[in-house]
Amino acid sequence: LGMSDLAMHIAQIALPEDLENNNLETKLVSYYCKCLKDSLPDDMQSVYSQDDALRHYRLATVDYFRFILGRQWKGATLETFEKRSKDTNFAMVNRDVEAALKFVERTDLYLREIEQEMKEQRL
């Protein structure tokens, strides 16, 4: 569940400019993996690779998008985002249009990667 929490946290706090070229996102996932690895006993440090963690993070991002789309954006308008814009109790993707658009772009990218992976597994 760690990657699910991380995907949700990044969507909630990241500013649109933080997500340009996956810069902050990649750094946060890498740092999370490093901390996890460092906390494990020596004989378990290779159990969960950075590649596996990144894959799980991308799956978790798509899943969180599914939740946001179905629960938070249903009936949302520009006025809804404007009304929420100063309320920090709302996730960034629910109060900033640019952050929401970046979330859509990232999810689209991750879905394309997942689809490609599925195609390759069928071959």
C-alpha cells in the first residue's frame, strides 16, 4: 500500500510546475524507495526493486485518478475549481485546474505504458 499512499500524496500536494518532466515525482519515488530499502535488513534489501516500485506507483496513480474522476470531478466545473482554489483542505488536483490537467497527462502516460506492458506480455 505504500505506493498507493505515495501516489495519493503527490497528487494532493504537487504544484503543476513540480510535475514538469516527472522531475519532482521521480525524485520523491526514488527517495521513498531509498528510505524503504535502508530500513530493511541487509538480506531483504533486494526484495523490492526500484523498477517494481515505480511500476506499482504508476498503477497506484491510475487507480487514484479513477477515484478522483468518479468521486471528486463528477459535475466539476471551472467555477468549482475557483471556489476551492484557496481551500487547502482540497487536494491540489481538486482546486487547481493546471494541477488537474497535469494529473490527467500523467495518468494518460502511465495508462499507455501499462497497455504496452500488457501487449508485450501477450506476445
